[in-house]
Amino acid sequence: MEAKKKQRHTAKRVYDRLFVLNTRERLIVLIELLPVTLLRKKQIFGKNKGFLPLEHIPGEAQLDFGEAEYFENGTLRSGHHLNLSFPYSNQGFTQLLPGENQECLFEGMIAIFEHMGMVPRKIWFDNASTIVTKILKKDDRLLTDSFLRFAEHYGFQYVFCNPNRGNEKGNVENKVGYHRRNLLVPRPRLSNLADFNAELLQKCDEDAKRIHYRKNVQIDELYEVDKARLLPLPTVPLNVSRYVTVKTNAYGRFYLEKGLHEYSVSPKFASSKVLVEITANEVIPLDENQREITRHKRLYGGHKQQSMDWLPYLTQLSRYPRALKYTGIYQMLPHQCKRTLKAVQRPIAVKSSGLLPP
């Protein structure tokens, strides 16, 4: 399956991959990559508007998302990578995330902050809806309460670009493409996203051991100047989970994302209100004492999906044991166990059990 245009191999990325391989491995990779679609450089001369160069002050950072596909346990996923760059040194960090929502933004930023051991003094943002609810006159903005709380906790100053003026944070705009081409090509294949992101941060450190494109000094040396202007990390990390109250149906399930994503809770909590903790990667229903009932991997995508944890339903099954055959648990049983159950069970009317939907 061919990758999207922005995540295809460039000539430089092909060279970098071949450089670390022996002769036999190089031949295999060349066969794999032929034919390679190279990203074309834009025309040097054209009708593009000119921009004024901006001053880059040590300790200031820029932030932006980019799109990137990856394989998680063999399944192709459309994700995003969060990029934080320092224009003065050209040091950059990235994290691969399943979405571009508020939880992904905050968790990605915290991971980068903790890796650096510090916090940028000032960060430039675009006008994403996860942060900005409305752009007012005179360049003023209404910001989300969660972002204000996050910025206050970590102590950084926030600055927003003018609408449709990506050149005002051109360093991170370039870094988005650089990280994708050099760290996310070929499309990553991973089993654990957290482990992969830890490796990404290490690769970002290694990438800084190259000469700055203009200053003829290594990036990591210039980054030391940036670090001298950074802020200390708070002693306690901020909990950036989002909490929502949902109404479950008669089967102890609830819906998120405008009814597209269905999650189970437990028959005990059928037709009731339940508090749910939402992180970038998980959805966690909580009981009346805010204790975890069950835990789901968060669903992404604009189509109907279901996440079902059958364990909280075992008590209900003990009351209606013959309903087991009609549940998801039955599909998990060994073949011999299914044969035994089939031999001893009589057909039942599933609707009468109150356990499963008709």
C-alpha cells in the first residue's frame, strides 16, 4: 500500500536508509523502494509573496501538528505528530499521536517537556480549535479553560500567529516535514506507541549532532544557549485527562464522538449516569467513588466502532449462564470448550435474559 505523498521517500531519506546497511541489505531496500516518488522542490522563481525574516530569540519555541500514518500491531492508522522546535538552535522534538485533540496536544507537550527537563519560556501556536474558541478584534482571542490552566501550570507565555500566516512560525512548519521525512519514513510499524515515542525523542537528540544549516555550528551546541533561557519543570505534573458524564443505555453502554464510538461499562451501571475519564489513548469509566470500572483503548476515526469489555458482565452471566453462547466471551473460548457447551446447553430466548440487545 502506497504511503501518502508527504510521507513518501525523498532522495535524502533513501540515502540515509542505505548508508547504515550492508551491500545485501542495500539491494533489498532498493528493490523495495523502486519506483520511488521524490518530492519535488518548489520553483525558485514564481508568484509567491515575499516575507520578512523574523528574529529568533533563545528559549522561544514553536509548535505545530503534522499528519502521519503508522501501523499499530499490523493495522494502518492515520495519526498526527506533534512538533516542538526552537528557531534559534533549530533543535526539534516530535511525538506520534493517534489524534490532534486536546488530550493528544497536552500529553505530547508534557512528554517533550519531561524529556527536555525544562519548559520553553515562550511558545508560538496557530489558532487550533483545541486552544482558541474565538478570534476577536485587535488580535485578541478567547482561549479554552483547559489551555489556560495548562499554560499557567507550566508557566510558559503563549503567542498566536495571525490567521493564515504560517510563515510566522516557519521554523516548525519546516520541522514538521523534516521529522516526517526523516523519522517517520517508511511508515512506522509498532506494537506500543509509548515505547515508540520514547525512541523518537532519543532520535531527536541524535539528530541535533549535525551542523546548523546557516550558523556553521552543531545544533546541540546552539541548543545549550536555548536551554539557558528555559523554565524549570513543575514539581508535580498536571493531570490533563478530560472528564465527561455520560448516560448509559439498558445494556450498560455509552457513546462518544456524536454516537460513532460505543464503549461498555457494566450491567450494574445500566440506565445511569457515569463519570468517564478520557485520555489521548484510553477511555476509563469510573464508579461513584471515582474508581476504575473498566478501561478501553480510545477509538479514533469517523465511522461506527465498538469497544466491549466482557469481564464486568460475568456477574450477570452467572445469573443467565445459557446466554454465554450469545456473548463475545463465547468467541474467545477454546474450540473444545465450545463443543462441550453446545452439547449441554438448550436454546434460549436471548431477549428474555435482559443481558444482550435483540
